[in-house]
Amino acid sequence: MPPAEDAPNGLPLAGIRVADFSRVLAGPLATMLLGDLGADVVKIERPETGDDTRGWGPPFVEGGDAAYFLSLNRNKRSVTLDLSTEEGRHAARRLAVASDVVVENFRPGLMQRFGLDHETLWAERPDLVYCSLTAFGEEAATARPGYDIIVQALSGLMSFTGHPGGEPTKVGVALLDVICGLYAANAIQAALLQRASTGRGARVTVSLFDASVAALVNQAANYLLGGVVPQPLGNAHPNIVPYQLFRASDRPFIVAAGNDRLFERTCEVIGRPELTTDDRFVSNADRVRHREALIPILAEAFATRTADEWLRGLEAASVPCSPVRTMDEVFASPEGAATLQEVNDPVRGLLRLVADPIRVDGGRPPVRRPPPLLGEHTDEVLGEISQPD
């Protein structure tokens, strides 16, 4: 059973135990979300080194863990088990069958070698929800590593990210891993809902490649339904104009005139109302077809004043717009500061981290546990699973 401080805790997943064999980003993000919603997440790590991201720095904090690790592992307990030994594998199996959910992202076949595969565990625990995060699928032929940048390249995302004539460009965060983790958390919760009505568990699998292609949404549909192979457009949009970055006299900013009325208001702000009656620019479809003519006109106008001047004018006209903030500016803003959560860590001190964006009954899920030290809860958890329920 989960420890007293985890069950019940008044959160939606209170009383659910998750055995988390995943590491790096997608899996740990998924299990952190489950932990935020009340689950007792037990993170199984390698002795001595633990999750790779513990060492992915600098920056590091007091205690030696990287900021990267701390961003993905709140509301978890850490157990170190050496799965290369029979003792470690036996303890891992006991923990898995004492859990409601197992999450893993090892290469295909490895969990079977450890005796921790779905079929083996399900024979003993038929109501187990088992989630595998794979790179490209489960077949042996696709058992290659699935690093985010590799899949950004293979999914096509990099081919249309960047500027025309420039080199293919990756997104500045491992966004595909994040998307995969969100899909996994959703699938796990759906399986738990199904279990509540059927009494049976399920096996859910999310492929990083599949999730990445699904995340291409309109760009994929533009090709599949329209035969359009997306090309890099810099900070422009393939289907909406003007919806992109412009440069003021001092800094860049964004204008997102997503419909004809917003375009009219933009033209009024820059003092060029005649553009709205130009046959080339009357509708969004016209503007998309003639973007090469329109964008230089807008760019020339926006370059004459500061970003603050344009943003005030556009906001007054209810045109969506924004400065391009740096990270320090994000967290200095009222809305950015509101995303922060202070975590009291008895070893590392006060940690300022980004909170879970989910609100439950208007409140943010609490941080019941700071990110764990490596192996911090090994004796505690193994003691729990050695006792009868």
C-alpha cells in the first residue's frame, strides 16, 4: 500500500501506485504528472548513477543533481535496484506486481529479459496497467535509440523549422519527448478508467515517432490532403498571413492577425488602411498567396517605431501581439511568476520550479515530495512490499 502521506491525499489518483522504470524525459514527465495528481510514484534507478538526467548539467544544485533532473521528478520516491542481478530483478518484480501501473522506456526486449515484461507481470496481476514508451515501435528491427533530436529529424519537423535557405533547425527544447510524455499520461489514465469498470488492466504503448508525427497536425494534413511539402518559413505561418515575427526599431515582436478583421485593425494601426482593399490582400487566402508582396510592406512600417509603441497600438486595437521574451523576462512577468512553485527541499534548500499547469477544483496540485535523492526511499519501499497488504 502507498505510504500514509500519499493515500488518501484528496487528489484524483490517490491510492494508485506507479512503478516507474523510465528515465530521461518522456517517461519521467508522464509519471511526474501522475504523481502530481496524487499517485504514489516509485522511481526505480540504477545504483550509483541513477537517471541519466541527474548528471545532465551544469547547472547543478546542492546535492549534485542537475536542474534538468529536478524539472521532471517531483512527487516521486527513488529506489535503487541493480537489474543485472537476480536479487534486483526479484525486488523489481515484487514492486511491479504490488503496483497499479508500470511505466518503462527500455529498448524492446530488455524488460522481458529482466522478467518485467507485460505478459510475465500480467499473469500474476491481471489488473495491471502497463505502459511502454518506445522509440519507433516494438519490433526488434526498430530497437534503435530514440533521442528527441533524432526524431525531430526523422519525423520531418526539422525540414520545415528554420529560415528559408538556412539549415534544418531543431526546436529549442526536447518538445517531442514532452508531447510523447503527455500522450502516455493520458493513455495511462484512460486505462485506469477502463479498469475501474472492467476489473482488467491493459497494455498501452506510445511511440515517440508516432507521437511526433501526430504532433505535426496541420503540416501533415497540408501534405496528405493537399500535396504540399512544408518548407521552412522562418517565423511565418503556412496557412495564416500575417502571423509571424516582425522587427521594430529596437527588438522583434509577434503579430498574429488570424482573420480578416484583425488584418484590417493591423492596417489601421500602421496607417495603411488601403491595404485591406487591395485585391491581393482582401482575404486570408489572398494574403497567403501574396505573402511575398505583403510582408515587406508591413516590415517596412513596423521598422519605424519601437516594439513597445507598436504593441500598445496593436493591443488597443485588440490585435493579438507579443514581445519575444527571454527567459528572465518570462519569469519577471506577472503571468510567468504565477507559474512558479517553491519547493522546500531539506537537502537542496528552496527550489524554484515550474508548477504543474493542471488545476483541480481551482487549485494547483501540491508538491508533496521534492525530487528524490538517489535511492532515498529504497529501504522504505522495499519494506512496504515485503509486508502483506
